[in-house]
Amino acid sequence: MRELALMLALALPAPQHLATIAVRAPNATLVLQVAKTDRQREIGLMNVAALPEHTGMIFVFPGDGPVSFWMKDTLVPLDMIFVAPDGTVRSIAERVPTVPLAMPDEDIPLEQGVAKYVIELPAGEAYVDGIVAQKRLTSDLFEIKHSKN
């Protein structure tokens, strides 16, 4: 049994420790790890055992469009926030549950949305932080469109 546990531990990617950025929500400042490469986005929050409040990860995509997320090897339930290039929240998948580690990939449910950015926070955090659809989050990361006068 010990050998099986060791094999599983070696097969799973270690939690990432990426650069962070502050994102201002209506009720809190979030400190988010920035996943901007394909590999960083693929690993995401896999094998993270706990997330303190107001922390998580922001996934940065090359363009604004349809994206899909799943909970493969994710150990904590999450809120997934789909965000437009200017920081406007488009939709939220709240309290997305974990799935058994042994679940076949093809059986893992997908959460889908349209986004340039997706923020993952501990389950319930979006509500506590006042994040709802059509609210605008602020960060140096988001593209700000200036009107022409």
C-alpha cells in the first residue's frame, strides 16, 4: 500500500508557486498566482490541499473566447470566475465540487464560459468578496479601454 501511495505521489504534479498579482474585488483584495503558459494553466491548482481566504489563481489566455475547466486532481472545491479583458465578470461557476482522483478523464464534468481570464478561488469566496456577474474587478493585468474625447 505504501508503494502505491508513493507511485501516486510521484505521478501527480506538485503544487505550483507562481508570481502573484493583486486583483481588487468589491469586498476584498485577492492575491492570485498568475498562470500564463500552457503548462501553468494545465496544472492550475492541482494537488493544492488548502487555499487561504482571498487567494487563488488567475488563468491568463492569449485571447478572449470559449474556455473549459475541470477539477482533475483538484483537492479543494472552487469558485470559477470567467472574466472579460477589461475585468468585467461574465459568469461564475460557484462551489464546483472535487471529483474522485480515480475518476477517468472522460467522466470529469467541465465548467465552461467565455473569458480572457479565469479566476479560481476557494468555494464560497466569490460571494463573500462581492463578486457577481457584471461587476468589474480591477488590476494592472486587465486591459482598460479609454474613451476618446
